[in-house]
Amino acid sequence: MGSRRLLPAALLAVVLTALVVTPAVLVRQAGVGHHPAAPAPAGRWVGGWGTAQATAGRLPCRACTLRNAVHLSTGGTAVRVRLANTYGRHDVTVDHLTVALPAQPGTTAAATRPRAVTFRGATRVRVPAGGAVRSDPVPLDVGDGRDLLVSLHLPRGKRVAASYHPSAHQTNYLAAGDATTARVGPYHRTLTRWYLLAGVDVRTADARGTVLALGDSITDGTGSSTDADRRWPDLLADRMAALPPRRRLAVLNAGIAGNRLLRDGPPRSGIACLSRLRTDVPAGLGVRTVILLEGINDIQFDRGTTAVRLIAGYRTLVSRLHARGMRVIGATLLPYRGARAWTPAGDRTRVRVNSWIRTSGVFDAVLDADAALRDPLLPGRLAPGYDSGDHLHPSDSGYVALADAIDLTVLSSQERVG
């Protein structure tokens, strides 16, 4: 499908200049166990919460419980848990898993006795090396933007390397023994990783599908406040929740700090974005649209990265997503003057890439993140009020501006690719 603009080119240029102070810049261009035999609740499965695993590392304990806090993008009447061991070299056994609503946000205490989660009717499940498993549905009423506690018990055994997401920006908890059914529990240690946990699906009649944010640390939330759910995909989900049900979409976050478009980075940064679609763009959740914000790490850290190479990578990625029937919104790269790895040559590459993203017609729409967050006095850097302090990652206010720049009518459009 060719790109379509909401504004004539001349007027669009004026608007983009004004957007340094008015960031509206998404331009349309084209404990009760559940028996598996129980009746399925009404609605459809969408992505309530998700994360992208990046690497594998030794499990933090043996014969212990990990209580993970996750922030759901949409409400519903039932949940399913997805576990993955994408980068692990050994199978990992989880012998008890529960879900519960917290008594209040930011605590380990559950509001009621946690509910058991089963996998084909069994409470014990083996998560295969390089593979994933999805649980049976668990009836549970959850509201939009609610937190969920997901507790998993690891039995005694070798502390093998398991797959995890390194930068949760969320405090999770650890207890000795099996504390999965405890409302409060003896949780005595904290960690900011999500081991094995890949997603929580929600059964809902209120969201028509899922939008997935694919990117690097800016999508992952680096620079945002811990335990505050201020990543831009979280803030986008908050905006979605205010829409009528027929227009809402759930939101999944597949950002990995340090990730690159063209090649694998250091282990904690994950494999190249071009290779992540199989594992990080899940099927069966109605993913209609992917928002792609990726490429600044290629420019910063990979010598020889040119605008031509990045553009070829974008074309390949968009083609693969279009083949799966998904629309792709391309986000321009944020300014980063003053960041540790900034160079004049790198910034020239960024400017060329952004010009191509805006005008090529390859993407189904464009999110002009650059225009929304740049400094009007020095467009090559982030506006001071949007800068977390490292001149690369937005602050909480910057993430609000980025989420607000997305035109929800474009996301909820019925237009199809092709």
C-alpha cells in the first residue's frame, strides 16, 4: 500500500516545524485452580502485557519463588501466562505458578488468595530450551491498567542459565521455598529482571486487537521512573483505555535496551531486530500494527553503518511484517547531541534516515518522534524538559510527549496492508 499523508507537503513542513512545541506528529500515510475443560469466557485474546527476552543467565536461586509484577494494558475476564526460554540452553522446570491482583500497586501482597495456573491441566511445566509454553485460561476479572502478580516456583536443582529480560524498570521479588500461594509471603530480596516470563494474554470484549512496540531502550523505558509504568507503550495503553471499546487496542512492549536493527549486539542487547520477529511478535493475539523505533544504536556503536544500509534493513523488516498482514508505523530517530557516543557523522546519518522515513512511503504511517521531542533552539538535541539527563533517553515527561504524539485514529484504522 502506498503511503498517504493527512496534509499537503508544504503545509506538513510548516506543521512539523511547529511541532517542536505542539507534538501531534503521527502522520497517516497510507488460589482456585482452573480446569481446562471449563467453558471459555467471551471475547478474544489480546496482548495484556509482554516483554522481549534478550539473553540467558543463571537463575537467581534454587527452590525459590519469583513474584513478578506486570502492568496490564487492557482489562478482561480471563488471563493466560506465556513462559519462554528463548536463549536458554537447558530446559527449565516450573512446578507451581499463580496469578493474583495486588492488594495495592507497588506491593507484593495479593488482594485475595492467588489462583493456580495450569498447563494442559498440570501445575508443573517444562519450559524447553529455545521454546515457549502457554498456560490454560484462568478466570480472573482485571481492569484496564491494573497490575498483576505472577509468581513462579523453581524446584530444587541446578541453577541453569534461563532466558530473561534484563531491564524491567520494575521491582520484582524473591522468596525461599514455595510462596506462590501466599498472599503476603516471605519475600526478602528484589531484582529488576523478568526470568522466563514472556507475556500475559487477556481475554476481553473491549479491545479489537493488539499494537506492538518494537524497538530498543527508548521503547524499553530507559530513563523512566522505576515502578511507575512510564514507558511510552504504557502511556499509549492509558490513552487507549479512554477510547470506546470498538476502537481500543491492547499494547505490547517488545523493546530491548541496546538493541540494533542490523546486527546482534552485546548479549544483554539481544539479537538483531531483523531476526526477532519469530519470538517477539507473537501470533494469536490479533497484532494489527507494529510501531518500529529502532536504529540509533546501529548509528552510535557500529562503524560503517550508513543511511543506505539502515534503509535496506527497514525495507526488509517492513516487507516481512507486511507478509504477516501487519501495518508498520515507522518512528523517526530521536536527536542525541550531547550523548556519550554522539558524532557529527552519526547525526548526519540520523537526519538522512529520518528524511527517508518521513517521505519514502515504505511505512504505512510515520510517527515523527524527532519532531515531538527535539529542542526548538537546537534541533539536534532533545528538548531539556524531555531529557532524562543522558541526552539520549527521554525523561518521564519526554515519554508522555512521545505517547501523546501518536494519532489514535491511525492506530484504530481498519485499513489493511497491500
